Amino acid sequence: MNKIIDISKNGFRVCESRENELDIAFISLRLALKAYFSTYRDLKLNLSSLNSNIFNIEDVDKNYSLSYYESCTETIVHFQHFFELACKHILKNEHPLLADVASKKAVVLSKLLKGEILNEIEDNSLQSIEFSEAISRLLELIKNESINDFKLLNFILSGEEVLRTVNSLRNRIWHRGLFVLRYEALDELVCRFILPLVSEFLSLNVFYGNEINWKYKDLHCNVDPISELSNINFNTAFELDKVAFLKEMGRAAYNNPLYETVLKRTGRQNFSSLFDNASIQKAEDVANQELQKHHAELKACPVCGVNSLILYPESDCEYNNDNEVSNVITYIWKITCECCGFSLHNEFKNAKDYGFNNIEDFWV
């Protein structure tokens, strides 16, 4: 058993291995967003069925894929983890004992009270409080104005129900077996409740300015999917396809291999531009091959900006009474970027119909 103990110690503290502190909370936030943005791709061939009254809910439930189960689960688990670590970080900033179960070891308690650094054994002896307890402690401290910057933390009071609901969903998944939110329910939970609360946490000085650790690269079209999703009005009938459109742009933005966005490239022969040039050339070469093979059309991708967005055509024939072709209708049925992977089918409107005027029309 000594071997497994040795293996378990063969690691490092993330924040001590970097010049800039990287909290695991941001890793969880990044994972949560990537998982959520993937839910359209996991379900996109069935998206139209969710928008209709043709199928009953039991039939729709049977169409969910295993990949959707995975993405939905990861979305809930990682958002909960972000909220938990964020709340505990605020408590620790006030005093380390507020985020831990009080130690029975006098030396450890003494060091914590004096603000002294614990050694590895002492640190490992501490037990973190449950998330539900962290929420309760924060709420009590804020209500009684017994924590620094309590006015800035007032959003946690109004966000209590969101925090407890996400925690409950996580526990239902983690401890009692698989429970999956339906597609439209996950959209409303994330966009209407989770993302606005995430934004409130990230506006605090202790979390501000860490976008590089959790956010996607800037989009070529200057659309910010997170901001747009957070501002969707769910009090009216929300557009399922608009949400899916934004999610796919967010997913592709995380998948964008370019180190500098095309609009911001300096033209200097630095390492990032060299890597970018190779990725761009590869994507454009593949796109041109597809162009010839499928008689397709190329456009600049709204996500990465590379001229590798393929518009795949499809044709339908109309026949007269003599069973002869009387008319051929050609349309775009799918678009795919060979650089960042942005991909949609023709169940969507053009971007300008969603209010994004900087994006070219895809569908004729």
C-alpha cells in the first residue's frame, strides 16, 4: 500500500506552480461552459423535434444521446464546483477557519488564528465544510454585516436559491444516480439563473481579471456568447434555435486553435503567428478540397475568421405529371468550419434574424 500512497503524493499545488495564481474554480468554470456549449452538438439532429408538438415527451426523452447525458452531467457538476470553491474562497479570505471544520489539534488552531502557514501534514488534517454549510455561513455573515465588503456580496442573498438548487442537482447526480435535465430546462437553468450569478462572482476583485484561465478566445464576429445568453428574456417564449446558435459559437470558440484571432493578428513573425499560419493553411487546404468535391461555397468563419467555412449544397427535384424533372431547388443544408469546427444544419435562421448583423447569411 506504500506505493499507492507515494503515487497519491506525486503532484503539486496549482497556484504554487505558476507566476499567476490559477484557482481550480476557474478550471471547473471552463469545464462547465465547454460541456454546456456542447449540448447542441449532442442533440442537434433532434433539435427540431423539441420545437414541435408532434412528439409526446416520453418519445422525445428516448432521443437523448449518451453524449448529452455526459454533457448535462458535467455542466451541473462543474458549475456546482465553481460556486462551491468561489464561496469558500470568500470565506477563507475573511478567515481560513470560516471555510473549515474546526480542528481539534491545538497547534493547527493556533497557527490558523495567528495567520501562520501550515505544513503539509497539518494542512491535510483540515476538513472543508460542506457547500450547504458554506452557503449558510456566507448568508449569515452578509445579513449581519459581519464580513468585509458585505455590500458587494449582497448578490449572494438573492442568489441563494440558485446556489442551493445547483447543489441539490449535483447531489442528485453524484449520490443518487443519474438524473438528466431536459434540453430546454438546462438552457433555462444555465442562461436565466447560473450565468448571471457567475457574472456577479467574477465581478468581485478576488476573481476579476482571470478570463485567460476560463474564457474562450474572442470571436471574429465580436459576438460574446456568454453575454448574449445571459441577456435572453425567458419571461417570453425564448428562441430555442437562437440559444443553440450561440452555444455552437461558444463551443467552437473554445475549440479555436488560433493563438491570435484573425482580426488582431499583428503580422509579426512571432511564435503565435507562425502556429496560426500553419493552422490556417491546413484548414484552408482541406476546405478547398471539400469545395471541389461537393461544389460547395466558402466563407469566412464568424468564430475564428478563417476562410474555411464550407457551405454544403443540397438539391431537391420537383416532378411533373409525366414523372419528369420540372424544377430543381438547390439550398445550403449544412455549414462546417475546417479550422474551429463551427457547424450548423439548416434548421436555423440567418444570424441577422437573431440580431447579429456582423455575420453573413448562410442560408438562401
